Amino acid sequence: MPTQPGSIWKTMQEKGYSRREFLQFCSLAAAAAGVSTEATAQVVKAFERKERPPVVWLHFQECTCCSESFIRGSHPIVADVLLDALSLDYTETLQAAAGEAAEKCLHDTIKKYPGKYILLVEGSVPTGADGVYCCIGGRSALEILKETARDAAAVIAWGNCASFGCVQAAKPNPTGATPISKLIGKPVINVPGCPPIADVMAAVVTHLLVFGRAPELDAQGRPREFYGRRVHDTCYRRPYYDAGLFVEAFDDDHARKGYCLYKMGCRGPVTFNACAVTKWNEHTSYPIQSGHGCLGCSENAFWDNGPFYQHLPKFPGFGIESTADTIGAALAVGVGVGIAAHAVSTNIRKRKLIHENVEESVTESPEQQ
Amino acid sequence: MSNRIVIDPVTRIEGHLRIEAVIENGMVTDAYSAGTMVRGIEKILKGRDPRDAWAFTERVCGVCTTVHALASCRSVEDALGITVPKNAELVRNLMFCAQYVQDHVVHFYHLHALDWVDVVSMLKADPVATSRLAQSLSPYAKSSPGHFAAVQSRLKGFVESGQLGIFANGYWGHKAYKLPPEVNLLAVSHYLDALEWQKEIVKIHAIFGGKNPHPNYLVGGVPCSFNLEEVNAINSERLNQVASIIKEAIEFVEQVYVPDLLAIAGFYKDWAGIGGGLDNYLAYGDLPTRGYNDPASFLLPRGAILGRNLNEIHEVNGKAEKEIEEYIAHSWYKYGGGDGVGLHPFAGETEFNYTGPMPPYQQLNVEGKYSWLKTPRWKGHAMEVGPLARMLVAYAKGSTDVKELVGVVLKKLDVPITALFSTLGRTAARGVETQVVAHWMKGFYDELVTNLKNNETRTHTRFHWDPETWPATAEGVGMTEAPRGALAHWIRIKDKAIDNYQLVVPSTWNASPRDAQGQRSAYEAALIGTPVANPAQPVEILRTIHSFDPCLACAVHLHDPQGRHIHQVTFS
């Protein structure tokens, strides 16, 4: 096997890893990206490549929770991502250089790798007042985004800010915060969440690098791989929902038994994300497991989807067979309507039972107005 | 103005910060600090359910995640007279401590270290000598010659690839870097270790709050429940995991972070005389042991220091009308009463008033308004907030743990206590605080276990959860300490909804423009006198600015208590 200088394989050799260990690493990386064992050969090939793929990470209207999440990655760990998997040429959060020296990093990459670099964007772009609400190096966020996106091989929108506008786009959206997909004339991979799960972020990038193409996306530009299932349908508390056993108040007896949080406002039924499967912080937990309902932080406009502790409009149960596109399209019309439309595809067998249980629980609920 | 250099973006921080510094004869003689991004969270909060505010405000910052959620819950609880159960206080304290330890370690290695550590120089290090040095500093396991040789070889391959990634265009070889190659190798090795370790400590947030960043909080307590007979709640397995994480955190701080800090500081003692800036310090304090309403019980005490006089600690009151006020003389806002007045957050008003240059621009008009940050003052004084302020207040108030460790650090570096009033002192104070807090975290855990042993499991009070029970109007203040300094939220509730919500955050105190009287805030004051050998490579400016741990997303906001039209933008 020829060894390309600067490749991951070469780097691993230098670190004392055997070929066998390298292949194991490739299998793990492949598994992290959710690919079959047959496809591992492609992973091996990608990691033997000479140059690490150049990546630039722009920061606009954001809180840096996406960057913080990214460094929580456990497979691969972030040091391996930064040193071996890619070349993160610009990121205001971690890069050594500042000011002009930092800007030079960005310009060098754009110039040297046209059509080859991956653009990661954290934050929305304020379009109000000709861009004065977010300037970097004296230039508006919009100008920087357009310049950088023009020759990018792929564009990934990190988090709810870049994907959908997030909290600053909540009503009345004082600065005109805008998702990046509305500002550049090319496809964007939306990886929503506030923030997205660390290992999902790494997996989306890995997917691009290893397979040389974007993961399959749904109608909202989200990878189906991680946003194809509702939290509700993958939640370990789902059996309590089906059985009509609900938490009625925080830290009540039902909360201490881990019953369903639907009546506490849980947005799991309308939220497409991998939380209940992939979980957070190296599979440690996810919001529902800790006792709080899902806020729906990966959904478009979740901040304006009613008070968090008010449960969703009554609905006669959800079937696990529905897809993100179905409910996503319906949700665009409005949550209540979305749920009604969605109910058509529900699991008929369970419907009556669930309906009765929910009805009964909702009537009993003391804290709802 | 030709000698006024611009650093924008200031990197290795949170948010968008711009520094313009006047340099004469190799030294900063004047400086201007500008926040260049605004979102408008406070306007967005108006009319919403106060119980939801923690989630909105938590998104003010993902680096100091949790602290805004805590301040928000407390502001609502203060307004409604809610007292959280003891276990909720303990869980909040545990999450607070975990946040501090993670944030301070990440700040030291990943945001600050590259100002002191020359990554390229480590390639010349002798791994055997590095190993000897490491073993003389601490019993940390990853200290063998083979380990350092492997790290060096890995970085060598990285550098030789020609793709320097996050290290590209660094100021490597600058004469301000003073560490021997072996110390550089040690530090870079621990940079990588810390990057891997930091993802462990935040699992405490995931256990109690479901995820990190941005774990869940709850007005009236915490959302998790304890049940030692149930797999679906916080049980003995989950508690064991918390205990293990705390143990590892204490080890990492004591065996890696603090020894590295002291070893590196030893080569930069001249920085104990640079970057002092203001001589007033403010801390709201936190880590209550008998409830939020009893500040005397806080492990991190509350108080203000004026003129570096550690013999007198002034009381601080977040509700007193003339104590905390915000000015906008140099901020892109306007007040009804004119630009010269200061307003208490409860009486504040804000209207966007952008008068800066249109992008793209080269320099800001620093004679006029030049930042999206307002300028807070305490009784008219410019105050520094952050770990140094907290440690000084704790020291002056006689905290045994803090006094002891500060003494050890000063002795080890062989510097007087006045050395703390500096760039180096700020960085050292953060290390002292981390070690003290890591041990306190263990104490809170032990107390929690004792409560559970005594069948005290409550984590939430239902008192005033239901808005139907609320008074027609109420107002409250939630004070806390973000890792970067004093943080408070002010809320006014009317007819079950948020009528007014305001935040005054640490980087607003430190990074703000000057006030109506021309007084500089902490960054601008601290930069004066900072040497700059080469204006094209302003690593010295970064040292002082990074010593504050800037967090700009927090610092910029707007509020609008009178419901004025605030979208209006006026261009000069």
C-alpha cells in the first residue's frame, strides 16, 4: 500500500498505529457515519488521501453553542478531526491568528481551493439596516457569506440559527435574522438543533468527506440519516404515552417513575431529531431522559410554537410510520393543522386507546390553562 | 489616526469583538473596544411566558451556557417569592461548578494558551527532557518520554503537511514567546488532552439537564427527579457517574491545568506588571449554601472593591436605584433623556441608533458612538468583573479556601499580592478559582447524597408554578456569576407575561466603550501600557484581552421597557 504524505494513514503510521488499527479506525468512522461494512473500503481510500480537505467555519449571529457542541464529539474526538480528518483553516473560536492574519487564512483558502473547500456556517445573517447588525473586520456578515459561499464545494448550516434563524429570528425578529439557505444560490445542508448533537455534526462532515456527496436530505434540507425520525417515535418513554401514563407536575410521583412528558409540554411529537437514539454527550442522556420535555430545538420557528410548558393541541396519537416530509410540510401550515393532517396516517389499531387515554389525562391536568 | 491599528476579528473568544489601539513607541497609549453584532433577545422576550425565559436567555451564550438560564430562573423566582428545594439548589450548584471547571480549562488551553505557547517551537523539544519536566510538576499519568515523542511526531507531520489549520498564520517565532521548547511541547500535549477531557465534565449537565451545551433548567427547581428505586430517574448509577466525573475533574485540574499555569506563568512574570487597568472590582457572588436569598451563605461572596482597597468590601444591591446604571454615550442607542444620563436596568430604555460607518469600513468613529455594547457603572465607577474580581472579594472577605490557594500560588511564583492586579494575575485567579470550585463541587455532591440518604428527594416546588396564582405585577432580579464575571437579569411581569426583561452581563462591564464622563471600561483601561513589539503581530494585545475571557454574544442586547419602537435605525 503506497503511503501518501500528509494522509491520515501516514499520520497514523507516524503515531505508531498498525495497518490493522488503521483499518479498524476506518470501520469505526464508517460506523459513525452510519454506513455498511461493504462501504468501508471507500472510507479507507478517503483517509489515505493526500491533502486534508480544507474547511472554513464562519460565525455570524450565534452564541457559539454549535462550536462548543462540535468539540464535545466522542467519535471521532475533535483532536483527531482537527489534526487528521480535515484542515480547519478559519474559525474565529479556535484559530491562533487574529485580525488581518485571521482574515488572510480565510482568503488564502478561498483562493487556493476554489470549488474544493467545505463551508460551515454558524449563526444567522441579519439583513436589516444594510448589515450593520453584524460586521466582522469591517465587512457585513452578508458580504462575507456571499464571498465565501461562491466557490464552496458544499455548504453546511450548523444549528438552528444558520438553518432557520433560531432565537434572534423569533418574533419580532428585530435585526432581520435570516437563514443562510435564503441568501446563497446553492444547496445547503441544514443541521438544525440548538445546538446539534456533537456526533451528528461530525458524522455529517464525515459523510461528505468519505462518500464525496451530501447525505440524502429531506424537504427542509436536513439529512434523513439524523432527522428522519420524530423524537416521540424513538423515545424510551413512548410506552407510557401509549399507555396513557403522564407526568402531571414536575417531580411528582409520575416524574419520579419517568412517565411521558407530553402533558408538560414535550415537543417530541413534532420534533425530528436523533436525540432519543444517538443521545447527547457520548450517549449520556437527552432532555426527556433528564426529566424535561423536548423544546423542539431542531424545528423551524420552535420559539414561536406556543409556551414551552403548554402541551401541544390535542391529537389522537402519532404513528411511527410517518415521515419528516409529511409532518414538515404540514407544520408549515400551522401546528394544529399539521397534527390534524398527520393524524390521517396514524396507527389505526392504537388510535382509539390512545385517544381515550390522552383525553382522560388532559382533562385531569391541573396546571393547564 | 494612522497609528491606530485594528484587530477584527479578535479570535479565540466568543462573539464578535473589535479592538482599535493607538500605538506609540511600541506601546498602547489608547484603546477602543467595540462589539459589532447585535441580536435583540430582550425585545423578543416581551409578552412571553416568564417560565420560558430561561430557554431564550440561555441562548444568549453557548460558551457560558447554563448561567443565563440560572439567572433567568432566579429572576422569576425572586419576582414571585419562590424558594427552590435544597436538592434543586445543590443540583444547580453542581451544574454551576461543572460549567466553571469546563469553561476555565477550555479558556486556558484553547482560547488563551496560544498567546503564551509557541506551537512551532515545540518541534525542537527533547521529549525525554519534557518528560522529566512533566514528572517534576505533577503525577499526571501521560508523562512518559514515549508519550511526548508521539505527540511531537504527530504535530511534526501536521506542520510538514503544509496545512496548518487552526495554527495557520499564528505569530510563531515572535520574540514575546518566552517558553523553552520543552514547556511548549508539554503545553501542546495538554492542549490535546484538555480538548478530549472537557467533553467529560459536561456530562454532569447531561445527567441533570439532558444535554450540553444548553441543558434544561426550570423555574421552581430543576427538571430531574431522584428515585433510588427506578431506572427512569436519577438513581445510584447516575450518581456514581457524577462522582466519577468530579473525581477526574479534580485530578485534571490539580495534575494538569494548575501545574501548567504555574509553569508557564513562571516565564512571564513581567506580565504581573502589565494590563492591570481599572482598580475597582465587582462580584455578585454565587454558590448559595442556605438559599439564594442569603448572600452571606455564598461560597463565592458578593461585594465591590474600590481603589484596590482590600480592607473594605462594599455591599452591592441589584435593586437599589442608583447602584447599577447603564450609559450609552458611545453606544449605538439613544435615550429619551439624552445620551449623558445613566439608567438603572428597571428604568432602562433602548432604541437602536446606529451612527457608525457603513460596511465595509476601515476604522470606527471613536469620537462618537462605536459599539453595540452599553456601558454599565456601579455607583458611577467603572468596574472589572470576572475571576480576578471574585477571588479578590473572596480573599478580602476571608474565604479560607481562596486565601490558602492564593497564598500558595503567590509563593510559588514569588510575587506579592499586588501582582494579581495584572494580565497574569487575571489568568492566575482563574486557575485558583477552578481548583477551589472543583473541590466545592465534591462537597455539594456529598451533601446531595446525604439528603437522599435521609429520604429528602424533592427537586421542584409547585408554589406559584401556575400563572393563575401570580400577582398582577411583579419584578425581580436574578444575580449570578458567569465564568467571565457578574451577571444579572431583571424581569418585570405583568398579567402573567414578560413586560420587561433586561440583562447586564460580564462582558458588558468589561468590554464596553467609555461612558459619558469619558471613563474607560476594563478592556480599554487594561490595554494602556501594553507593549506591542510589532503592530502587525499584536500578540501582546491578545494576551491582555484574552485574560478577561471575552464573551461578546452575551454583552450585546437591547431592551425596551416602554414598548417604544426600537427598530428605527438612524444613520449619520
